[in-house]
Amino acid sequence: MLYRFHHLRGIATRQLCQVFNEAFSDYVIPMQLTVSLLQQKMAGESIQLDCSAGAFQGDDLYGFILHGRDESRPEVLYNGGTGVIPLARGQHLVQELYEYFIPKYQEQGVKEILLEVIGSNKKAIKAYENAGFEQQRNFLCFKGEIPLKKKETKGIIIQKSVLPSEVLLAPFADQVPSWSNSIASVRREQQHTTTWVAIFENEIVGYISVYLASRRIRQIGVRKDMRRKGIGTALMQQAAEALGNPFSLINVDEKNETFIKFLETIGMSQILTQHEMKLSL
């Protein structure tokens, strides 16, 4: 079958959603999106359709790569989703799409493309490796029930807040976040996200941001000099009291051992591993 390769600018979101769901109908983790959820995903990951790739026959879309791009890092593209409908598989479409579009991305100043792929999805990993991607970090993903019994945290006030500035929060982190968990991504989704902050002596010493529709923890952090005082636990219990259970959290660097131990202690369990992969142009 011969395909026409073209960017996705101008494609209707409803058509893209239909093809997305067909491509992911037999995915290792069931994934079916509504138009609204796809729009939220695209907003959160800053998906740019003029940087996204499609394989067409006539007006019909058979395969796609959704790319995000942020004005603060214009040299990076983020692959927020690659899909090929079952009818078009086995034809190396992902590799061919990248071979076609990479020269165009280079002309636009792109120097690298990032993505995450589920560790058990060997076919996808092979397809990305054939396109030139190399594995970088291993990410662990968690899910679990947060206990609601609260411990007193002396002098700590927890309250709802807008997401504080990146300058304030960046030193709280023990790892560089994945693209989809970055502060910029959380800020883009803030209308669908609730944030609580922990305040001690009129200073923010901890925070948690949760995506409401799925109770996915987008970010959580405690200032390093205020750890082991129950602040992280109190923040998660506040979220559970307000939103119910269970919660999930994705893309924790496997080297972030202290945070992993905290998650396990509070009742969350690892559910899968993802690989961060990078293509240098």
C-alpha cells in the first residue's frame, strides 16, 4: 500500500480521535479516548498538529505520530502518541514517517525527540529502535489507595492554591520530570487539576497537583530541609480526603529510590515500567 505523508494540521479532532481509538484498541493497556479527553491530552502535552505526522490514503488517516513542542524548549519534540490502525501494521510506517519528517524537523531547529514507551511493548520498542531512538531512563508507574487517617503535622497548614512558580518548586525535585509530568505540562492542564500547598512559617514547603478526571498525581514535592516531617503524607491524605481513591503516579525515575520507598510506604504499588527514549537529530 502506498501512503501520502503529511502533517496533521487541519485534521478534525473527531477524526483523529476515531483513528487514535482504533490504533489503540488492542494496546497493552486499554485506552479509549473521547474527543474531550483527547483535546485535554493535546493541551497538556502541547501537541502541535503542524509538527505531527500522518500517513494517509486519500483523506483517510492510517497512522500518526503526535508531537508536542514547547516554546521554552523549541529544539525538542515530544512524541505524545504513535498509532497505526491494525489494517496498516507490519509495513514499517513509524520508521517511514520519521525518515520522511526528520529532515523537515531539522530545518525547524529540532535537535532531539523524546518519548516514553511501556517496557512490555516490545513491538513498539523495536519500531522506535529501527527509527533510531535509544533508551535513556527507566520510569516506574504506581497506583494505590491512600490511607485517610491523618497524622498531626505540627505547624503545617495545607490549603488549595494555584500552582506556584517553577523557580520556587524546581529545587524540591529529586529528578528531572518527564515531558508529560513537567511543571509546564501541569500548568497547561491547570483547569483540570487541583493543587494543594503545605505552608510552614508563611513559606511553601510542599505541594501536590492532581489531575481530577483520573486522580493522577501530576507532581508532588517537599522542600529538602523539611522532609521526614509527614508533609508528603499529609498532602497525599488531603488529596484522598477531597477526591477519593485510588491514585496513580507515572514516570518516577528508577534511581529516585527515596521517593519510591515513600510511595510504597504510603500504600502505592508499582504497576508497570516505561522506558524514556531519545532520538538525536
